Amino acid sequence: MNQKPLPPKIEGRLAELRNMGEFDQGDVSHCRRTYWSAREDWHKILIDCYDMAKQRIAAPAELEAA
């Protein structure tokens, strides 16, 4: 296990995903444990999850506006 801290931007994205309900603490812990060994994979996962969460959150607002 790598003890190197995650970049602040990644920690921020993990916090956002938890607040959005996309990640739970287990997901965050898993990312912290495996980030450095699978960094490129994690970048794609974090981007995809964030984009999906934004769409999910925006969908009800779009329905209400219609």
C-alpha cells in the first residue's frame, strides 16, 4: 500500500462524489488505497462518476422547469 497522499484535486473530487451520493466511505477508502497503482483508471472513474452525478442531479431540476 502506498502511503503517498492523494493530490488535493483528487481528495476534493472524492469529497464531492460523497456529497453527491455517488461514493460511500468504502469507495473513498478503496480509491485512497489503490489510487497510485491504478491512477489512470481512477482518473477515468472519477470523471465518469462526477459527470453521471451532475446529470442525475440536474434531471429533476430540468423536469421541474418544464
